[in-house]
Amino acid sequence: MMPVENRRDVCLSHLRCDQLLNGELGHAAEATSRAHLAECVGCATRLEAHVQERARFAVPRRVPRSRRGIATAMVVAAAAVVVGVVVLRRSPRDEVVAPLGDAATTRVKGAPSIGFYVKHREVVRPGAPGEIVAPGDALDFTASIDHPAYLAIVSIDGAQVASVYYPAGDRAAPVAPGQAQVLPQSVVLDDVLGRERVYGVFCDRALAVDEIKAAIARDARPPGCVVDALTIEKRR
């Protein structure tokens, strides 16, 4: 099973640390983050490690400097995951677990979707379909949805082992309407190489994550849920 960095919703992800150090947060968000850093030893330690890592590698990054630029970049990152994903909708009369299959190959416009950012050493980049990643890379996921729902993210790795990437709790976590919302949890990739399928499962109620994982592992869609999927390729 792949390790997950568990934290409270207010804790800082790798992406949020980058945004704070680059001055990319708005005044209110930056003030909230710094106030949390003053109280949370774990986040303060994480940020300090981030600063030291930057100093070691000193790899230049191209980042949007304005708030409008940041919002545009996040929307583009979410849109980049559109090609080659699977979305299946549940009919109101469908009371059984439906198979996932590969019947759909394009995303339905406006349907709930997931995206992600990749942190490789010092560099953070938007993820894309079939993104090449490496063991030890950290993923920060995003969610886009136009109505309140409950979300879990499940992975089937190259060894065909199912793991829960999000949330850290035992039930699907609530997600508010919004586009390319960065989720408050980072995933650190393990050493299992190969093609990995990542499923964003948006449900109308807080299903148990074990129930969701079991359904995805048997190539089925949990009742009352919409499933979005993307792939990554893990190499050394």
C-alpha cells in the first residue's frame, strides 16, 4: 500500500508550501497559513524542510505571479486531465453496483473530475494524462464539481493492488462546489513501478472508503457515485 501523509484539513500540503514561499497566496490565505504555522510543529517542520530542499537543488521554476495567473494555471491543469479519462454516471433508477469498464473514453463536460500536481524534488508541475512519475514523488490532487458531494480517491497500482489515496479517514470526505480545488492531503508514491489507474469517486453520501475501494478493486462503480479516472506511469 502506498504511504499517505495524513493531516488535518488546515495543514499545509506540498503545493501550499510552494505557494506560500512564492508569495502566490492572497492576503487572507497567507495570513491563515502563517497563523497555522505558528501553532503546528508538523507544518513548520515541513515548511523548513521545503526551504532547505530549495536551497540544495536551486532548480528554477516558472510560476504564475498574479492571483489571476494562478487561477488560470489551476484551471489549465485540471483541463489537461480531460483527454483519455473515464466517467460513468449512475441513473436514478440504477440501484445496483455498475461495472466501470472502458466504454467511455472522454469526460462529460461539467461532470465531477479530479486532477493533480506532481512534486519531484524541488519542482512542482501540473499532472497530465499518462504523466511519468517516480517513486518518492508527491502528488497533490484537485477536485472539480458543481455541487456538494463526498469524495474518495482510490488507486490500482502496477501490481494490481488497491489503495486509498484520499481521505485519511474511514469515510468519503465532503467536497464543496468549485474548480481545481487542491485537496488537503499529499500522497508520496512508493516503489511499485508501472501503469497506475487513479479513480476519483464522487458520491451522494459519505460511503465507507473500504466499500469504495472494494468496488473499484472489482471493477465496479459504487451505487450513488460518479467515477472519474486518470492514469500515471511510474518509472525510476
